[in-house]
Amino acid sequence: MSLDALARSATDEARRQMEICNACRYCEGFCSVFPAMTRHRSFTDADMTHLANLCHNCRGCYYSCQFTEPHEFNLNVPAALGEVRQLSWERLAWPGAFSRLFHENGVALAAALAVGLAVMFAALQALRPESGEGFYAYLSHGAMIAIFTPAFFLPLAAVGVALRRYWREVEGQRVTLGQIVEATRSAGTMRNLDGGQGQGCNFEKGDRYSNARRVFHQLTLYGFLMCFAATSVATVMHYVFAWEAPYGFFTPPKLFGVPGGIILCVGTAGLAWLKTKADPKLGIARVWGGEMAFVALLFFVSATGLALYAVTGTAAVPALLAIHLGAVLAFFLVIPYSKMTHGFFRFAALVREAQLSRR
Amino acid sequence: MTEAYDIAVVGGGNAALCAAVTAAETGAKVVILESAPEFYRGGNSRHTRNFRCMHRGPLSVLVDSYEEEEYFEDLLLVTKGETDEEMARLTIRMSEECLPWMERQGVRFQPSLSGTLSLSRTNAFFLGGGKALVNAYYNRCEDLGVDVFYDAEVKHVNIEDGHFTHVDVSMKGGEPTRIAAKAVVLASGGFQGDLDWLTRAWGPSAANFLIRGTPYNRGVVLKDMLDQGAESVGDPTQCHAVAIDGRSPKFDGGIVTRLDCVPFSIVVNQNGDRFYDEGEDVWPKRYAIWGRLVAAQPDQVGYSIIDSKSAELFMPSVFPPIVADTIEGLGQQLGISGDKLARTVAEFNAACREGRFHPTEKDGLATDGLTPPKTNWARPIDTPPYYGYSLRPGVTFTYLGLKVSPTAQVHTAEGPLDNVWAAGEIMAGSILGQGYLAGFGMTIGTVFGRIAGREAAAYVS
Ligand SMILES: Cc1cc2nc3c(=O)[nH]c(=O)nc-3n(C[C@H](O)[C@H](O)[C@H](O)COP(=O)(O)OP(=O)(O)OC[C@H]3O[C@@H](n4cnc5c(N)ncnc54)[C@H](O)[C@@H]3O)c2cc1C
Ligand code: SF4
Ligand code: SF4
């Protein structure tokens, strides 16, 4: 089936389920999806895309539902919305040719990693500078910039295109600062994974609530942001203050990067562990492997980054540098076509919900 | 199954769970025998959304206050006095301490659902509904070391010389085995799941009724106890029935199958004739009589007809309505005579008068010279597309139950049995002899489940 046909049938199934929920509404207090649902009597495809991207797969509405299988209504809202959401990311990705490449396929993701590594090893071989300090002794600053600037901005541009398509599909309006603030607050606390009352979600412990996923997800998010901040701040230091690497421990890049890397490692390891305990049929079973590979890649990026810092000044540096930079390169390249896109779409959905719920 | 239990709890719904938790908290060794498989555990309780709770000031999600007198008045109104005042007031008074107790067990509440603002003062809604409540109690039971058997149908409660000794239980449909305990709590609901019994009690038309809740409440234990001389309460022929979507499943359709369109519609039977004032009162006050009204029509079916003006005035339905551009066409699609339906609608339209229409309160917009009249919300049905829903009686529960004392002890003609208690729907007839008060079923189950658990635990210790 084509992607569009798949999306149509997934949307029809999710719509059938939402219509049952709309006559029930018992789950209203869990998340933003149900209050958003009650604004409608019938659901357009765009409404379904919006609801699906609002759903954070907390699974509260599955374990609370009196109509799940084997009941003939056969509800599984987390999976039904999950499929619509997943297909929306794949459908709207740009360019379309890559759209499904890394979502389902852990092997493809591993291949991306291999390519990243190969590129970096080759670069280190070929572009070894005459002189330079720290990492720049192995790969000049200029070469790094030449590789990573496009590797970072091209994927971001692709994400931008996908988001534009998304925004058009859900009929989004002009964004205000207030809406951004509201969405940031919601994402910053993972409000939609807190079960509505802070008791958490139903991810890994069946019908018991737990905050483990929320905690590990936020460690991953904040760890990632700290690593990102480390890189950004280093860039600013380099260009604005002409303060060049290597940096000692008590400098902003390291103060962000080292704890950030540790937190990111803990968060991703935790997420992977939880994933092994959760019931795959309440998620999107076909992307289980791809998601796991993506979490593993993030872990690998942060772990090799930390390792690289740990081996400073030893003979292990060149090899580890190639490995770490290769992983980072692979990570950048798969951003628009892997689980990483969820962050962008989710945020857009939260902004859109801020627009709609205000009215 | 040789383990010695202090207390056997028969049933796995709200009342059973409240009894089991209360008893297990004292250290008693408790076993729950639930006839449903694990997925369908929790009886009708899994379909509920709230319980009615007295409170003298704001309490958790409940606003303002709802005091004993008002609560009791509300009960008197719906039961037309068919209630035991002592038991009723006990239930009402104890409901107040139930809410914090429930929260301690892990039950969570949420503000009243959208579309139910009128209940925000009187009824505390469960976050995620009754299934979430049931899950919380089962988890609590697990933590307290209560043994739970699913697919475990109690066939017989053995009473010797006024004293309970053991139950005979069929596990997974096998031959009954014996489980002994020092005391027993009966919380196995009513008998509406047994269609043969329902037909004997109500009449042959009951074969066409839909059962809104669990198929596992078949009254096996109720009948067994009555056969052994337990005293009964409640009208054995009556059940609480509402009009629900005619396309609903035979069992377990739950809350979503209700239809709130009646006051804005005309309702006809299979012959295309109207038979009752659809606009007698606001829907929450009338929805319970429509089960009976439809049950009295040929083949126990009715058809509610609206036009596009009214299509969005009520909660969405679980199945989409039948839609047609003409009344004739709608009739044909519903399987009744289109010409006849068109005549009935034309007659109705001709009897409508000008006036102010107000969907959320009685607006006095009545028909003129029509029998039966429609006394509120009577607007002509003249704006296509037209919408139709079929209606069938949906049974919520039966009234026949065991007579108990205020300490939940089961009575025989010779007095109370010393180690048999009952809670929930199986004894609710003492308090709710007629009619229904939204959220009161769970209140009775929680209050008497806790009493039964407490008394049984005191007895075995
Ligand atoms: C659709 C629907 C919605 C409702 N909504 C509300 C509401 O919002 N608020 C409210 O207060 N009330 C509501 N009610 C009524 C409410 O469900 C009942 O009053 C309440 O659940 C009764 O609790 P219970 O524990 O006595 O019975 P149940 O919850 O029905 O439990 C009976 C249990 O006994 C088991 N059982 C039966 N026979 C045997 C046997 N022989 N051996 C072993 N186990 C057996 C059953 O499997 C079941 O688990 C609703 C009812 C329905 C049908
Ligand atoms: S998931 Fe089930 S319980 Fe929750 S609102 Fe939907 S139908 Fe109701
Ligand atoms: S899975 Fe959680 S977030 Fe998604 S719709 Fe259900 S309750 Fe809401």
C-alpha cells in the first residue's frame, strides 16, 4: 500500500475509536487529547493528525478502557493514534524518498552509523593537518566546519520543510510568543506523560502508574540540550571571543558537556530498558526496532563523547575522535527521518493546541 | 487450594474489592473469587464513572456542599419512598468518609466530565472511569497479599445450621471444588445477565432487552441463598432499564450506548406511531423511564427522529445516526413505513406552535391538540437532512436482592447468619427499592463493602 493509503486507513481506524471515546469521555483527565476531542462532533483528517501528535502514548486510556480487546469495540487508542502520528511523520518528511528509511529499520540506522564512521576515518586519514592543538591536531577546524555545517543545517532544513507541511495540514495560524511559552512549559515538564495528576503513565508497569518514562525522557531531553548548549557555546567562544579549543574542565563547554553527556547516557539507557518492559502492541510495533536503534545511537553519541574526554592526551584519541564524530554525523543525518523528528512535530502540536484551546 | 482462608469474597466488582481491601488491611487472609476472566473483571463497576458523595464543604473534586438532608430528599424523590430510611441515612452519612478512603487506596478523581456540569456538586468522577477504579483496588489487593482467582464461578454457598462453611467454585468451567473459609462476603451483583431468569421475571419481551453491563452477573449466588432461606428485598419482577442505541452489543455496551436525543425528537414505534411525551422533563430526569416505555412497544423497539436543527444539541452517539434527505427515506432506512412516518411527522409539525426554544431547560414549547402531547422542545421536524436512531431497552440492574442488617449481615427468617455478609448490588434493594439516583450504586457498594469487610474481619480475628 502507498503511504497515503496506509495513512487513510490508519486515520479511519483512529477516527472510529475517537468517535467511541467522544461518547464516553471517561479519560478526559489524563492528557490534552480528550479535551481537544470534545471540541468536535466529527473528525476531519486534519483533526486526527492533530490529535495523534498530541498523544504522548502514556497508555492511561488503554488500561482504563472497558472496551479494549476482546470487547467488540476493540479500542486501543494509544496504538491507533500512534499509527496515525507515525505515518504523519513519514508522509510529511522531505524529501519523501528517505521518509521511512530509519523509522522502522534499525539496520538502516546502523548503516548510517557505519557511513558516518567511514567518512570520519577517511577524513582523519586524508585531512590530517600539519599542526593544531587538541582535536584540531587530528582534524583541522576548517575541515570540521566543512563537514558539520552542511551535515547540521541540511537536515534542519528538511525538518523545516516537513514542519511547514504539517502546519499547513493542521491549519495552523500565526504563532504568538504566548503559545510558544505554553508549549514549552508543557514539553519542559512532559505534562502529557504525567497522567493528568502527576502519578505518571502506564508504560512499563501495566495498569500501575509510574513516572519512570517521564523521568528518563526528560533526562534524555535535558542531557541532549546541555550537550547542544556545550557545542553552541563553544562555537560562540571560538568565533566571537577567539577562544579556541581545547577547553579545560572549568569552561562553559565542558561544564555543559560533561554532565549533559552523563545525563544523556542515563536517560537513553533508561528509555531503552523501559522499552523492553512495555507492551509493544500499545505502541507502533513496526517501529520498535528503529526506535530502539535510535535510542542506542543517542547513547553511543554521548558515551563516545565522554570517552573521548576521558582519554585526553592518550594514543586512543584519533580513533575515538573518528568514532564519536562519525556517530554525531550519523545522528545529524537521520534527524528528519527517525524518531528524532517526534520532538519537532510534538512541539508543533502543542503550539497548535495552545491556539485551539484558547478559543 | 488447600490454603486456609479467613474470608472468601464472592465477586470481583467494587463492593467485593472494598470488602477485600478492608478485611486484608486488618491482616485477615482473603480470597477473591471472580467469575469473569481477568479482562472482564470488575462486573458492572468497570462501566461506572462516578459515585454520589455527601460532603459538608468542598471535598477533593467536589464543589460546595451536599448534605445529608438534601441527599436523602433526592433519594426519596427517585424511589418514591421505597427505601429503608435507617439504611439509607447510614449509607449517605458514610459516603463522606469513603472519598478520602478511596484516594488512600489509589483511586483517583477528576472534575465532572464535559457535558455533566450538573453533577459537579454531588458526584465525584473517577479518573479514567470505573475500570481505573477497579484496577486500583486489584493492585491494592495484590499489595495486601489477597489471592485472586479469575474464571472462578461460585455455584453454591454452603450453610450448615445457620453457619457458613465453604463455597463450591467452578474454576474455568470445571467441576466445582471446595474452598473453605471462616466467613464469606457475597458481592456478586444482580441477575440481569441471566436472560432466562429475566424473561421469567419480566415476561417474554425481556428476551429482546440489551444488558448494559457484564454478562457474568447471573444471580447464581443470589438464587442459591434465596433457596436456602435467605430473606429477600426488592421487587423480583423489576429491573432498571433505560433506552439505549438499538445497535448496541447484547452485553457490555456500557455508557457509550446511551442516547440523549429523545427530548429534541419524536419517538415512534415500529408502526410509526408516537406513544409518549418526549419532552416531559429534562433528559437526566426522564431517561430512566424510556427503557420501560420502549419495552412496552411491539418488538421492544422505538425510533427517535430529529432534524438537522437538533443534530448537535446532545452528547455524540457511539454509532452514527441514520441520515436521509426525506422523512420517507429515513423511515425506509430504519425499516418502518416511510409514508406512515411522514404522516406522523406532518401531524406533529402541524401541532407545533411559535415560541422560544431553549435546549437546556424546560421551555414550555408544547404541541397544541396532539395526543400524546410533547410538552417541551416541540419544534417542527422540517429541516433536512433528517436523522434517526433506533432505541431498545438496556438493563442496568435488577432490584431483587438479599435482606441485610445495617452491619451487612445476611438475614434468614430465623435472624442474621453469623458469618455471612453481603454488599453492593446484591443487597441494594433495601435502599434503592425503585428508580435510580445517579452514582448511588457505587456508593452503596463502597459503604457496604467496607462494612462487610470490617465486620467479617472482626469476626475471624
Ligand atoms: C453502563 C453502566 C454504568 C453505570 N454507571 C454508574 C455510575 O456512574 N455510578 C454508579 O454509582 N453506578 C453506576 N452503575 C451501576 C453500578 O455499576 C453498580 O451499582 C455497581 O457496579 C455494583 O457493584 P457490585 O460490586 O455490587 O457489582 P458488580 O460490579 O457488578 O460486581 C459483581 C461481580 O460479581 C461477579 N460474580 C457474579 N456472579 C458470580 C459468581 N457466581 N461467582 C463469582 N463471582 C460472581 C461478577 O463477575 C462481578 O465481578 C452503572 C451500571 C452500568 C451497567
Ligand atoms: S479510551 Fe475507553 S474509557 Fe477512555 S474515553 Fe475512550 S472509550 Fe472511554
Ligand atoms: S495514550 Fe495517553 S496521551 Fe495518548 S490519548 Fe491515551 S491518555 Fe492521552
